[in-house]
Amino acid sequence: DGGITQSPKYLFRKEGQNVTLSCEQNLNHDAMYWYRQDPGQGLRLIYYSQIVNDFQKGDIAEGYSVSREKKESFPLTVTSAQKNPTAFYLCASSGALGVKLFFGSGTQLSVL
Amino acid sequence: KNQVEQSPQSLIILEGKNCTLQCNYTVSPFSNLRWYKQDTGRGPVSLTIMTFSENTKSNGRYTATLDADTKQSSLHITASQLSDSASYICVVSRHNNAGNMLTFGGGTRLMVKP
């Protein structure tokens, strides 16, 4: 999966709980992204970061938060404010020109 | 509105047969078009990337075409194999001040049967 590691593979969230999805890359890429994938729908952008200590909201950022304290890491927190969190979450990174996107293997989040 | 529509939603073919997947888009301004292959429960993997000036690009048994005038692309798979069973996602990129912004199609789910 192109040097991007997501963990865990499966995650279960209880009502009212915050959970954090991990994403680490060793590709020396500046830009990192979080996408949400629902069955039969296109990937939707949650947050992206083009440089350390900076990140931008995507199309569906409500109920999510991120941090980018290190170039290699871009964790995503699904907060209790996200009322429909069940989905497949994909992390991606790209180099300087942003042309080629490399994806992690994904985290399936489900609600207990 | 920037949209990417793929057809068919799902497709079943016999091993060894060819197939063609379609992608229509309304994304503007156009930067490039990408096709990805996504195995179940895995992240997408890039197959091809085409810019405005390219109208065909191959990657082994996969051949992508692009008609920028009609805003259509196709992905042709030749001599299908069981390992081709996956979802194929069309992604169109537009460029703005924030960089390359991507719009994803919903994918075509291909099943290759022996």
C-alpha cells in the first residue's frame, strides 16, 4: 500500500465515544488526506494537510478533527458529534505536485 | 456542480473476456483523470493518469481513453483474469489555489467468474 500504514484495520465505537484512527507514511510526502467511503458512493474528503502544523477542512469535516504535528503522521479523530460514523476511512498522501495519490489500506469503523 | 458518474454500477464477466467501464464527468477546470483499482477492504491503487492532451494510456491489460471534448473516459480490460475482480474508480482532478482537488466517482464493481 505504497508506504502508508493505517491502524487499526477494524474499530468499534460506542455511543458518545471519541475514537482516533492512525495514519503514518514513510514516503516523505508533504500532503496527506483523509477520505470517507460509503458503499456505492465516491470517496469524500474529510480533512487534508499540505504541510506540517497546517490542515484544511474538506467537504464533510463536521464531527471530525485532525492534527499534523509530524510530517509522517496525520491522525483522524471521530468525535461523538459525528452521528453516522460507520464507514470505511482511507488515508492518502501525495508528493509536491499532488498528482499521484497513494492510499493506505483503510480502517473500517462501526458503531456498537 | 463537479460530478463524476460511472457506469455500469456492477458487472459480471467470464474469465478471459474483455470489458469496458465508462466514466462521464462535469468537473471544471479539468486537470487530469485517473483510474484506480480497489480490492475489497483495501485502499485504491493507481492504474493510469491522463492529462488533457492524452487520449489513451495503457497499463498492461488495462487501457484508458479520454475524450476531453465530450468529458468521457473509458477503461478497457483485455483478457480478464480472476484477480481483476475489484471496484474501479474514476477520479477527476481540477486545480485551484488549494492545489489538486479530486472528485471521485462511485465506482464500478467488477466480478470475473471462472
